[in-house]
Amino acid sequence: RIEGEDEPPPVVPRAWLDGRLIGEATVEGRFVDVGDTSSLAMLRGALAAQAIHHGLDEIDAAAIRLRAPRGFTQQVSRYVYGRGSFAGIRYRSRLGDDLVNWAIFEPAPDGHAPLAETTSAAIHAADPDLLMALELLGLTLA
């Protein structure tokens, strides 16, 4: 934490929960692990000019985890989508290596619906996963 004047912790308004859902699904298809050594090597060759355009001097695991420039990470997704045979991408979170994110392409480039057996429900303020996420991010629900 940064020393200085005490500020109230960031707040997520309870109204944020309205209309939001949490769900589960079975996902079918092939995914590209964009942080894999071979994927990074391919991205280096294919997106070098775009990386330079966004002020990046290297395409490495750190570059694909950056919050900004978001335009570059979107170009990585578009490049993989354009390859035509993948349902999405897999990547480690910038918030910790133990968190793995999956971005699912909708519609899938091959026309196949990647999601099956879907369920969803409203997110409740007492949901344990929500409470854990708020705690990890230093947020409060008010």
C-alpha cells in the first residue's frame, strides 16, 4: 500500500449486481495458450509491427498480460480468431499466476457453438466467490 492520506476503500455499488449473472458451462473446442513458448514465438513474428505501434519493445508473457495498451491484447485475440480453428484463448491473469483466464470466441470462427450445458443464476451479495474476489481486489460492496 502507498503511505499517505487515508482514503476509503474502493466501493462496488450493490446496484452493480442487478442484471449480472454467474454461470457454468462445458466448453468444447481447441484453445490457444497465448503464454506458451511456441505461441509467443508465433505472435512475435506475426504482430511485431503492432507491438511497436503500441509502444512495446518485446512480445513476451508480460506484454500479453498488460492492462494497457488494451488495443494490443485485442489484436492478439483477433489474430488467433483469424486463424479460424480455435474456440478461444487461454492466458494467465496479470493478478496472479494461479488464476487462469479463458476468452471464448462468440461466434466461433468455424461456426461451432463452443458452449454446452450452460447454467446461470443471479449473483447474490453473499456469494462466496464474489466475496473472495472483492477481498482479493481490496473492494467493498456497499
